[in-house]
Amino acid sequence: MTYHELVKDIRTALVAKADTSKIEEHIAVQVNVTGEAEGAFYIEIKDGKLVVEPYTYNDRDFLLTGDGADILAVAQGKKTLEAAIVEGTIAHEGDWDKTLVLSGIIPAAKKTTRKKAAEKTATEEDATEGQLAFVEEPAPVVEEAPKAEEPAPKKRGGSRKKKETASETSKTKTTRTRKTKADK
């Protein structure tokens, strides 16, 4: 990739995707490119408009230096600017607050999700090898068993019932009455 192709690709990526309409402050960044597409260009945000031009910018807020491929990856949203600086693939010098503003306007690329093997069932056939894919099924949800009812508390006091056995039920019952003094 040549220097001019890199600047064009970065301009296309940033101008098409970056939303600078809410940025009221002026931000000027010089980007020094190392490696195959060596050179310098600047990114400027002024009056809510973003401009990328293939020139140096001496009155800049901060300076970024890195390989063309790493800078393009950030501009396209494949990597965040902060991550590239922390990893050391892009060097930073200058106003960190304005760097964060610039980083905030670069949209991150949408991540595509792949179908996980766990989502396959044992009946799906692997198209390339004609083999069945066996995977673990998710564990079934187990509901809690209802709690056993506790026995009602025993009543205290009152009358006591005599437990009858099988032999007592066959006998005839006699009733005793108490005679009082008035009955005598």
C-alpha cells in the first residue's frame, strides 16, 4: 500500500463513519506513518466537520505515530485507539483529553458472531466430512421441590383421648357415673 492509498483509505473510513456533528471544539492531530506507507498526514475537526489531508500540522493538539496497517485498523474501527496506544503499536504524544474525543467518534466495527458448536444438535451433519457433530446439550433446568408441610402444633390441655386397641373395640363399653351427695 502506498502513502496516498493509505491516506485515501483513512479519509474514506473516517469521513464516511465518524459522527463529528456534536463536537464543538477544534481538534488537530498529526499522524506520522512508519513502515511501507511512510509519511505524515493530519486529521482536523473544526466546526463539526472532519478533514483528512496529506500534510503535516505543526500547531497540533497531539501526535500519533505508528505503522500504516495499525493506523488504518483504528480508522476502520477494527481496533480502538486506546488499545493501540496501550499495546504500543501506536505512539501518542500530547493532549490526552482530545485524543479521547477523537477516539469516541470512530465507530467500532460490528462483530459478527459465529454459530457455536454447542448450538448444534447431534443430528446436524458436518458438510465437509460427512460426520455427525456430537456436542453437550445444556443442562436441564431443575425446579425446586415444594417444601413438605410441617405438622400442626399439638394442642395442650383439653380432653385426652384414650387410644383404643383392636382388642378393646371388641369389648363392650361400660359407662360409669359419679354420684353426688345430692343423689344419695
